[in-house]
Amino acid sequence: MANTVESVHKSPPPAPTHMLINLSGLASALVVVAWLVSEPWGDELRTLGVVLVGLAFALPIAVAEVLFLKTHRNESTGLQWQKSQPHWGRCIVKLVGFYGVVAAVALVYWVLPEYHGSFYDGYFSLVWAALPYWLVLAIGYFYWVDSKMVNPKDGYWQLGRWLLGRQTCTDKIGQLLLGWVVKLFFLPLMFVYMGNNLQAIYNTDWSDIFSSFQRFFDVAFNFLYFIDLLIVAVGYVCTLRILDTHIRSTEPSFLGWAVALMCYQPFWSLFSGTYIYYDQGPSWGYWFWGMDLAYLLWGLGILALLCVYVWASLAFGLRFSNLTHRGILTNGPFRFTKHPAYVSKNLSWWMISMPFMVSASLEQTLRQCAMLLLLNGIYFLRARTEERHLAKDPVYVAYARFIEQHGLFARLGRWLPWLRFHPGQLLGAVAVGKSA
């Protein structure tokens, strides 16, 4: 029996995208970044510049996936391209649902104080300028997609009927709304962060970056996070069924949402300052100052971990999104572990923090290590809740079994069975609106 299981999982399931295609998008985006750096810009760089770089990343990937991977013909799109059965009545109901969601999102932004400061000004100026065109284009998009759908009575149709008083609330409506909450929360945050990092790149004196390793490290650190933010921001925008990048399902549990949201602003400031304030004291570079070789090797180690983190993000292509299932990744670093981004990010935090930890008093060192371990535990919970969510897809179960046998940490999993993947035996959680 063991031999049979081993033979079944000799290779992972195919990925929905390809690293070479995603690299082509990144190369295109970096060309636009180089052009932006060479031109005089003002405050519009944080909005128009972000849009141009995002388009330069997304368009080559979308075109290449359609041409070479035929992603638009995947069964998971729920589309039949030979089919053409338009139904205006059904489309109008879907549009009622869509416009209702957009109105609800606008209401949330209007009510919550978080979105009333100047921090999000660039994002909202772009949204309000693009909104009329988007709402009009949605009519043609919904009509065309509806004519090709195998099961056209989707979440938008059910939400439209609910708004019209024709049916009760359903799981599909709940999943649709949760998916929009993900986008509502993360997209403006990542858009602004990306714009700030792009501005930092624009202000960088590139002739000076090799004057010292400290200078190189600071520039490379910011640049790597810019690439990550680019991929993330584009991912939240490109949720299109015709590209097979749509949301299949959204995390249904309260625990999954809680451990994810507490890692981002504004929740992170509230949580970290009270319970996980581990990064007190000078940064790692202070303790290695004057030790040139140690400073170089430690800094390169941190950058190497960040490269793995960005590599994991790049594997998503157009499909990045927290708290959602948009295809099972088995490419890039996901070929070696289920959570390469979490592993590399948490290890980088230890490398950044460890020098001052071992230089403090024993009591202070133990306290700060405990707080960083608590943060690591939050990411462990994120990983477990994601596995629980994705395990509803048999493709993910097959992928997890492959990693369990052939992954980078397979031996560690055999030594520590509680780290291994067990469908149906993961963390229990209270579902949003329904038991998970």
C-alpha cells in the first residue's frame, strides 16, 4: 500500500501558471519602472505610475497564459466557449447584484474613519475617476460571460434576486460578499504601499548604491518589497473568470480571518504594540558594524530570504490574494514547501532581530524571543487555516500529499507529526455565517 501511495505522488499536480510567463511580466514592469525613474514626476507618480507598472506586469502575463497555457479554456473557468446563450433578464439581475456590491463597498469606505485620512487619497482619486467607465463596461462583460457560463446562476445572480426580494440569502451570496471584503480591505492598502515604494525608488540615487553594502542593502530591501507589492496589488485587481483568475472560494472561518487581518494595518499597530513588541533596540546592522565580513554575510542572508519571499509571490502571477482560493500553486518554491513565503519571511525576522536579542540581558532576550515566537505562531495558524480551506479542493490534497513525501521539510514532518497535513483534522474554527 505504501508503494502505491508513493507512486501516486511522485510529481505535484500542474500549476495554473508558469514561472517563465510571470518573469516576462516582471521584466516588462521593470522596464516601465526604469522609464519612470528617468522622467520628471510629481505626486502623480504614486497613482499614474502605479497603474502603468501594474499594466506592464499584468498584460504580458494575461496574453501569454491565453496563448500558451490556454487558461481561458480551463474547466475551472466554468465557461464553454462554443456556448452562446445570452439572457438579458438574468444579466440584469446579475448587474443589480454587482451594482449593489459596489454601492456597499462605497458605503463602507464612506462610513469607516480609517478611509477618511489623506493616506488613501491617491487610491480614491483613481477609483472615482475610473468608476463610471468600470460600471458601464461591466454591462458588456456580464452579458458576454453569462452567455458562456455552464452554470450561469452564480453569486451575483443570487445576490441580485435577494436584493429584489425574490429569494433568501445563500452560501453563494456569503462567499461573494466575503470575496469583496478581501478586495475592499487589501487593495487600497497594497496600492498605497506600492506607490510609496515606487516613490522611494524614484528618489534613489542609483549612482551611489554600491558605495557601501549598507547602501546596497537598503535599496535592495525596498526594491524587493516593491516587487512583492506590485504582484500583490495586481492580484487583487485581476479576478477575472475569462482568465481563470477568479475567486473559487473565500476563507469561511473567523479564525482564518482573524490571524490574517491582525498581520496588516491598522490591526497590526493595535496588536503588535501591545502584545508582540519584539523589535526593540538597534537593528541588526548596528551590532555588526565594524565587522565587515559578518555584516556582509548576515545582510546577504536576509536579502536571500527576501528573494525567496518574492519568488513565492511571483509564482502567483495574476492570482495573488489573501484568504481566497484562486488555483492551487505547485510551481516555483511551492514545489518544495506549501508555505515558502511564510517560512522565508519568519526566518528573515529572526535574522533581523537576533543580534540585539543575544546582546540584551537574559531576561530581555527571553521575553523578546517569546514575542517573536508568538508572531511565528500567528503565521503557523495562518498556514493551518489556509490548508483547511484549500483542502476542500482535491487538487490541493494531492499536492499536500506530494509535499508530505517529497517536500523540503518532509523529514522534519516525519519527526514532528503535528506539522504534517491531515485533511479533516486541521484546526477547528468558527465559520463566518456557517459552521466550517
